[in-house]
Amino acid sequence: MSSKRDLSHFHGVILAGGRGTRFWPRSRRALPKQLLPVVGEQSLLRQTAERLKGLVPADRLWVLTSETLRKKVIQELPEVPRRQVIAEPIQRNTGPAIGLAARLLQEKDPDAVMGVFPSDHFIEREATFRKVLRRAVQAASDDRLVVLGIPPRGPETGYGYIRLPKGVKAGATEPLPVMKFEEKPPLARAKRFVKAGNYFWNAGMFVWRARVIGDAIEELMPQTAEALSRLAPLSSRRFTGSLRAYYGECDNESIDYGVLEQAKNIVGFACPEFGWNDVGSWEAVYQLLRKQHQGNVSRTSVHQIDSQGNYVEAPGKLAALVGVKDLIVVDTPDALLICSREHAQSVSTLVRELEAADRDDLL
């Protein structure tokens, strides 16, 4: 077994199967948010892999994605062994995805410690993040399930929270017991969380031994564990067929609801501020990028008159803004999005309406 400070058994598991519907019309089924250069020149998936450098070599990176996206993920991360880019035949939320990864890691490395990372988030201060991650690996070596808690920048209603002991300060170097997981709260409750000071955002980043999370899934998600137990080894030619045959029998459940809200051996880090952002909408992109004249943000050519606070992305043409305020304008060859920044979250509702109307050509 490795020592607490040894990273030789640390593996990175990147979850890259989502759709990113709030980034329509740029994000589509065949090219979702995580494969787009939403912030910066590299895709969010590429950035996720890059920030793990120095901790996880490429041969210990694993990516879980969909059958539709697997080839594109391989193109984006050519250094990751192809066998370790796993295509889920059907979406079954984070519980089965993490259970699958844990099973495959144990086959390769019985002492594996796995870090779980969404592929569509942005972290500004990567050196600080890596320091926290090293501490989390040490904590997981004691057979604990480790959650990274992000200090809230405001009463956000779109995130779940973890409650740590009273008096905790962001940047604490030792893990603390997670007292409770809180679902996405209404605004009044979120304000109470922020005021209390011991509630942190649950960013969906976890560190644990593959064996320990596998045991927890067997206990708390037995149907998922049973389905995964039927899979052929990854090295077998029968693996892909067995995955297609049995993966759909897994619970369609998040790891939070299926395991973490019930498990006892959970600790959390009150992380320092390292600039985490889930880049959940076009409004988030506007907030992250440098503001230009009159608070406008444009990644393509724009001319504005008496306009302020707008986000514009219209490749191949000049976008002219006259007397408008706080708009999002995103142009693609087959669709144009115009919405107010305050309604950026509602873009996902628009996508659901397009699905209901069978507009697969726009999805």
C-alpha cells in the first residue's frame, strides 16, 4: 500500500458525458460544452486534463463519456490511452459512472485512489487547486470519502451545499467531517447558508480509494453494483458488449444522492478561493471574461453605439449594437440566440422545447 504522500496510485477520472444545453446554439449533441473553448483558447475538457499535470500522468487519466462523443474526446486528449476513454452506452448519472470507473481502476491497480472531476468547469488559480488536491489524496488514504467544498461567493441557488462544523474557515488545511449535504436551496435559505459561514458549495469534485467507493456503492446502490459486477474485464474483447448489455440496469442516480448523503466516512475540505466556476451559462462566460468598452464582452468583431453590458459571439461577421443593454447574442450558421443576460439559465428550457418539437437538426 502506498504512503499518504505518495501519488503513484492516484488516478484522474474525468466525467465528460454531459450536453451543456445552456450553451445552445454553440453546444450541440455532437459538440457539447466540454469540447468547446468557452473560456480561453482550449476546450474545457483540455483545460481539465492540463490542470492535473504534475499530479496524474496521462496513463493514469480516465475519461467517461458517451458513445457519440468518444472519438472527439480521443482527438482532444490523444495522450490518454484509448482503452481508458470509456463510452457509456446510456446516461445513468454520476453514481453508475463513478462505480464503473472504480471497478475498472481496481482491475488495473488495487490500491488506486481516484479523483473525480467534471470536464466542463473552469479553475483560475490552478497551483492553489493542486495543493488542495494533494491534501485530499492524503485524506483519502485513510479510507475516507473526500469532498471538495468551494467557499460561496454569494447565495447561489443553483448549487448543492455541504455543511461543515461551525467556525471553519476557507483554506483550512485539514479535512473536516461533513455534517450534512444540502440540496439546491431557495434564495432565503441560501442567504442563511452564506451568513452561517460553514456551508460550502458542492462542486462535484471528489477523492477516494476506488475500493472504498466501490464498497459504498455495493452497500447503498446494490442494483448498480450488481449490474457492474456482470461486466467483463476491460482487457477482454467482451467488455464493450457486456457494458451495453448491463449498464442500463444501473440506478439512474447521482453519487451524492445514492451514496454520499447516506455514507458515514465522509470528510470535506473548506477550500481556499481558487477561482472555481462551473461555467453554467452564457452569463457565467460574460462574468469570467475581461470587459471591454461600456462593459461589453465580444469574442468576435463588434461595433457598438450607446450599448453596454452585452455579450456577443458572431463569427465571420460584424455585430452592430445600437442602444441595447445586457444582452447575450450568439450566432451560428443555423441558429441565432438573443436573450437577456438575466434569463441565460432559461436557454436549457428552449432546448427542451426544441426537443419536444423534434427539431433534431438544431440539437
